[in-house]
Amino acid sequence: MDPRTTRLLLILSAFLAGLILCFTVVLIVTGRGPESFASTSAAIGGPFKLTDQNGKAITDRDLKGRPSLVFFGFTHCPEVCPTALFDISEVLSKLGPDASKVNALFITVDPERDTPAVLKDYLASFNPRLVGAGGDAEQLAAVAKAYRVYYKKVPTKDGDYTMDHMAIVYLMDKNGNFVAPFSLKRKPEEGAAELRRYL
């Protein structure tokens, strides 16, 4: 075969392969791909059973029927957690009466220190719509796995410890399905407007 023809065929093949790849990526990103692609989209959330800051059982079923903001952290967190909870509180405030139609759940990743009483005292500084939840190490490991949350106990030099953890706020819909990470890096009014779309 003529070298020029071979080169032309190779270029054409590469172009077609690139076109197919580009088309496939567009289908996946827009969610219009085959069901096999849809099923591999992040399966986040699921059944859990914990204890809230009032010592009462709380499960995933208690969140159904309302959109939810779910955040994992711990009460001894120096900056990230209180900042996130303050920002969530601001969004809830901007929702006004609609705040009663939204769940806001703070799940501790520090079962040793964050008892219901500790959670209750800690959350008193934030919006009263915020619910704290914890449990034993096994229960927390299960809910963290369901939400694909990384956390790790890290010893400190003074013999104490801190917790390394992800700082994502999960937006879940009324059915408990993951929608997207909820951004707090915007005006509270904008966050409230997004939440209203899921009421």
C-alpha cells in the first residue's frame, strides 16, 4: 500500500477513535449514557442507625421526605468543622420557614469523645435545625463506608489525638439519593436557593 494512503488511513482512524471517545465522555457527563454507566455513578448513602444528641435513635428513614445536608466531622475539630457548621447554619437561616423542610445532619467521626451530651452542647452554638449523630466505632464505620467518607485517628505529640477526615457536605434528595457535594463557598442566599429546588 502507498505510504501516503497508509498515513491517511492512520490519521482517519485516530480521528474516529477520538470522536468516539469524546462522544462517550459527553454521554457519561450528561447522564445520557447506557444504564451500565448510570449504575457506576457514585453510590453514596444508604441505611444507617445512629444516636442523636438527645440520646434517641436516628436512621436513614428519618431523613426521607426532605432534602438533607450531611456533614461528617468531630467536636474537637479546630477550624474546618465549626466553619462548615456555621456556614450551614447561615444557609438554614436564609431559608426562613422553609428550613423546617430540610434535614441538616452532623455525623461525628470521633466516637470516643463525641457522646450525645457532648454533641448537644457543641451544637448549641449553631442553628437549632442541625442534628448531631454518633454511635460506636462499628456503627460509624458502616455509615462512613456508605457515604464513602475517609477518616482516621491521628495521635498528637502531647499524647492526645485528632481526627483526619473529609470535609464534604453531601446534598441528598427527598429519597435519600446523593445529588452532589453542596458548596459552602458562596453566599448563603445562593445555597438556600439551591436547596429550595429540592423541596
